[in-house]
Amino acid sequence: MSTSPLLDVRDLKVSFRTDDGLVEAVDGISYSLEQGRTLGIVGESGSGKTVSGLTLLGLTGSRRTEISGEALFDGTDLLALDEQQLRKVRGQGIAMIFQDPLSSLHPFYRVGAQIIEAIRAHQKVSKSAARARAIELLGMVGIPDPAGRVDAFPHEFSGGMRQRAMIAMALSNEPRLLIADEPTTALDVTVQAQILELLDRLQQQLGMAMIIITHDLGVVAETADQVAVMYGGRIIEQAESRELFDNPQHPYTWGLLRSVPRIDGGSGERLRPIPGRPPSLIGLPEGCAFAPRCVLANDACLHGRPRLESAGPDSHTAACVVGLDQRAKAWQATQQDLDDSAIKTAAGVSK
Amino acid sequence: MTAPLLEVRDLVKHFPITRGVVFKRGIGAVQAVDGVSFSVAPGETLGLVGETGCGKSTTARLIARLLEPTSGEILFDGADLAAMRGSQLKNARRDVQMIFQDPYSSLNPRKTVGSIIEQPFQIHGLLGETGARRRRVQELMEQVGLNPEHYNRYPHEFSGGQRQRIGVARALALNPRLIIADEPVSALDVSIQAQILNLLSDLQRDLGLTIIFIAHDLSVVRHMCDRVAVMYLGRIVELAPAEQLYANPQHPYTAALLAAVPVPDPERRGAPRALLGGDVPSAASPPSACRFHPRCPRATAKCSEVTPQLEASDDGSLVACHYPLVRGEALAERQRDA
């Protein structure tokens, strides 16, 4: 595993100038991803997870956007490429699938024609060869009767089939990295399970790397090898998937884990929501963005931005200034489902 | 057992499909709800779950009489809501209120929060004396965790979670006995979701509300509900106490639905699961007899010929299946991806 990573993002910052002020959507995130592995990016709306994905493909550029940092894909910095060069990367190097499969397919064109267009944009092949490939792809993503369905319009497909068609299109040029932005959020659970299984199988078949962007910790647990948790435009915790779920180190991650009712958990027990709401990305205060909602917050949290520091094995990092042993005690108390004041007492944090 | 607050009997809603502009003729019907029966006891929370198009929202709208039922009875406290008209219906509606899914489109953007919550009093001509309505509205805002001083603000000044609280306050305004919550948290972020779920639980405890809770998220339903009805293509396929349903699903569809829910536990990753193939068929031309049979791993010829009725099984849950799963039995695993 000493090979250089496929994707190496370093201190990526994206901000938008708006009439209301500067929106710091992504505020200095770094991660790397090796060939064949899956990174899960989790966060709530407005945490910057989607913007960080779009930026890799040059889809956030405009006069009002400021982007800095590096995103090395196979050694080339994606952020330094011009539009011409980006077109080559899109589809062939990195492909993306989006949340809403209905609005990402053109309603006037047949599904097959849209896939053929994607193939011929990158490969010099005849129309008939591209069509044959489109049929093959539709079959590969599990669309029944692909030869008959290739000439269907998007509205003739169900939600799950549309997402399969989107995946077929994304895979048409054998990308080395697939970014899936909330790929199953618009789908029913039984279809979601089918799509997640499909992505898993295709990844194994094609050996590509994947970034799954989602708000659903369940989806992350089922797909990702490594996880980055985002809050207020920053990565606040990063670890191997198992390590993150076994030994979460950031109070926000705890909050996420215990505010979701679990299907295998007891019923009727009270949920412990995170108080307050996610911060506005305009004019974030200087300290830790999560401090106003955090049980363990103290004065130190309000000064200076916490850096990602080692918090466990396998390069597990968390951005929290509260001491490791204090956090360990607090996490224990959290798991016993104590209330906030008991957690504070357990951790020895004074009010 | 006490008398049920709400009893729905054989409720049917078919939306006609027509062709032609001048001479409209019916060429079929979307059988959105097709013979649904259940009852809800006072103080109970009944969950309705199912995938898109299973008829759960239509059922909710029929009970609130936002839609006209094609046939069937909706007995609320003994009186049939489905047969009511005019002022009788208007009065009955005070007892049945709804919370909607989308807190953005269910609040009038041009009205202040105060006047939105006050509207039920205007409609029903209640609390006429000066200042009484305002006091009550501020009381309601306080009750759902909003700052009463924000009385004169507009919906766009509130976050999604706060807007949903406004929707809850509006639903509570007339002291209803039954609340129908149609996907009340699915548009919200997870950390906010938990706040609203806790609010609903608290209100139910304090006010003795009866709730019909509709959601597609099975974990949320398990958390909130005493009993759960699972719907598939317009019919209830299983109705059981929540604990029982989740521990021991008997209808193959329920089992498959439960197996499909992702669990935040990486240990389970890649474990073989009973996945359903295909999609939900169209409600305009549903499969014959048992509507689940084309996707069901246990289906036989009988399932396409004889409609299974919702019948009580040994442990008291109601199941509509010829071949229900026995306790602890797992649904046969399908080959990974066809």
C-alpha cells in the first residue's frame, strides 16, 4: 500500500462570493484515496460535502468562486487544468453520478443516445460500436432486456432504472474514480439496497476508486473503506470505516451516531438530538464550528481552529481540542445513554 | 380493549385515468388504495410504511378528507367521516389534523407565522375576543419550541426544522385528537430529525394525542410507533405491534424491506442479504391476486390466483400471505444481482 494515491486532495478551499457575504463552503480539507478503495464523505446539508466533490470535476468554477489548494489526480493537479483538459478528465478519469436521476438525464433524448454520446465524446468508435457498448453497459448495471430498453426515454424508466442508466453512463469510459453524490437518497430502500450492491460489485469488477457522498451513516457503513465526517466546511474526523464506527473520536460524530434511530435498536428510547442547528457558512466564528452545539465545549474551543490530530490507529484523526482521555470518558458515558450533564461530569468538564 | 378512536373499513381510492379532452372516457384506474382496513386506539401511534406509490399518503389524505374516497368507511369516534358533508365535516375536521412532509411548500410564504398558526381559529370562528388568538398562538409557539417573539416573522426566516415546528403548532391549534403526520421528518437533516421526533413524542405524552405516523424510513417508524402497518401497492400486507413486526416479520415483503435498510455497522458490510429484484409495479395495472407475487421468492401459482386476506396469525399479527415466514425463518437469499 505504499503506492502513491490515486487522488490526493490537499488543503482544498472553495468559497463563493454572494450578496450576503463570502460563503466558505469548503474550508481547507485534505484526504487521499488509493486505487480500488471507497471513501465515504458524511455530513448534513451545508457541510460542504457536495461542493468538495463538484470542485474536483471543475463544476463549481465561476467568476464568483475562489478555489485554492491542490487536488492531485494521478499526479496532475485538477484545479490547475483548463476547460479543454478538464473535459478529458471528466468521464474518462473521473465520473460522477448525482442524487436525482430524473433531472440528470435529458428528457427529450433516448437513454441509449445519451450513453452513446458519452462514449463517443471520449472514444473514436463508430455509432454502431458505441450502441453495442451502450447495450452491454445497460446489461451490466442490471437493466432487464437492455437491447429493447436502449431506445427508451428516461420517463419510461422507474427511479431505480434511471439511476442504473446514470451509472451505466458514468462507467461508459471506464473511469478510475467514480464520485457518487447521494446516489440512493431519492430511491426507496429496496431499490437503494440494489443500487448499493450494484456499485459494490462494479467496483470489484472494474477496480475503480469511489467517493460516496451521503448523509446516511448506514450507507457509509455498507460501502466505504474509509470515512471523512464533514461539518461546517471542514473534515472534523477521518478514519478507516471500522475504526470510525467502533471508536469515534469527535463529539459531532457521536451526535450523528446517536441521533439516528437504529432499526436494530430498542424502540421507544428517547433520541438524543444534537441541540441547535448546523452553522451558516458565512462568517464562521474563529474557533471550532461545532463548539456552540457541543457538550464538551470549553473556552479553548472558541479560540483557534482545531487541527486534525492523531486519535487512533490507522491514521485515525479528529479535530477536537478536548483531551483524548476526557473524550474517551465522555464517549463511554455517551454509550451508556447518559444525559449531557452526566457526560460532562464523567469527562470532568466544568460547565 | 377500549373502543378505537379511528376505524377504517375497506377504504378504496381509485384515480380514474381518462383519455380525450372533450369526450373524456375512463380507460382505467390507478388503484392507489384498494381495500385498506385498520383501527387506531386512543393514545396509540400507528405507523404506515411502504415504498413510493404504496398508497400510504393517499390513505392519510383520505382520512383527513382531503381526498374523496371511492368507497369504504372512516369511522372516527363512531361517526363516518367518509359520509359527512358541509358543516358537519368542518366540525369533524377540528379533531383530525395533518402535518405535512415539506416544511417549505406547506407554509404560505406571504403570511407571518402568527397568522399561519392563527388561521384555524379564523376558519372555525374561535377565540373571538381581542388578543385571545394571539395569546393562544404564542402559547402554541412556546409549546413546540419556537420563540413566541417571532410571531411576526415570515416562514423564509426560519430553518427547515423550525418550519416543521410551525407546521406542528398549526396542527395542534384546535386541540385535535388525531394527528396524521405524513413523512414529517424526511426533508430534515439527521440532527434536526431527532429534535422533531422527540417533540412529537413529548406532545403525544402531554396531550394524549393519537398519531398516524407515515414514513418510508423503517428505523424512524420503529422508534415512534406502537403498531405498524406495512403497505404494498394499495393494500396492507402486514399489521403487527412494532416489536413483533421488526423481530419477526411474517410477510416476505416486510422481511425484504427490513433486510434492505442499511445499518450503521461496518461489520455487516457485504453480508448476504435477501434483496428484492425489480421495481414496484404500476398501480394502474397491479399484478393479479397477491400483488407482491412477481417479486416474491416464495410465490407459487396459488399466489397469482387467490388473493390472500389479512388474517390473524398465531401471535396475533395480521398477515396477508399464503406462505408467511415462521418465527426466525429467513427469507431465501436471491443470487447477488441478477
